[in-house]
Amino acid sequence: MEISTLLLPECTTCATPGSKKKVLELISELAASQYPPLSSQQIFESLIAREKMGSTGIGNGIAIPHGRLECITRPIAAFIKCDQSIEFDALDKKPVDLLFALIVPADQCEQHLSTLAAMAEKLSDKQMLKQLRKIDDDQQLYQVITQ
């Protein structure tokens, strides 16, 4: 699935969350704004439940927090570029500054995994990372991550 079909400009932002908890709260608020029946607390709890199983910090300053919810019918994505790197318990023990979050319906496991793999591959491109890390504008961030 194309990232542009999942990720909306309103869910793409440059921010200074300050901590893992704060960035997960920000992701939850952005996602909830796109799916009104859902509360940011429900999304936050889903993300935290997944983090308790192991960090979604995959290394190289990147995290891909994700969760599943029974009560949604379509995936919801968010992309955050942190102005300051945050501790995220990443596999390489380094702080994180780029986060792609995905909340999916509980019954869409295959789509979930393929989307996460596609984003991980996209974020493994060193030129892409360099470009993303230079951006400080939400609209430009969206354009680059969805190209």
C-alpha cells in the first residue's frame, strides 16, 4: 500500500515532544483527529501495549510504533520528525528523531506487516533520512515522506 493513501498531511508534523511518552501521546492525538469515534487514549493504550512487548525503535534514529484496535475499520498513520532526538529504548540504544506510527484494524495483520516493512525499507535509504532530518516544515515533511 502506498504511504500517501495511509498518511494524511494533518498527521505529519515536526515537533519537540521531549520524551517517548509525549511523542506517543502526540501520535495518539493526531490519529484520533482523523478517526473521530476513537479517543486518543484508546490509541495511546494500543501503542503502549505494543511497546511493552519490546521497543519499536529499530535503530538509526528511527521508530515505527504501531498498534491494533478492534474498533477501527481502516488504518491510521502518523509521521513525526522530532526537533530534538528522544530516548526510545531503540535496538541500537541510540535516541530517535523520526517516527512512523501505524494503527490498524485488528483483523488486518498482513497489511499491517507489509506497510511496516515498506516504511522500514523507505527509512533505510540514507539520502531519504538526510533529507527528512533537514526539514522543519510540516508540508514539506509530508511531501518528502510520501514521494
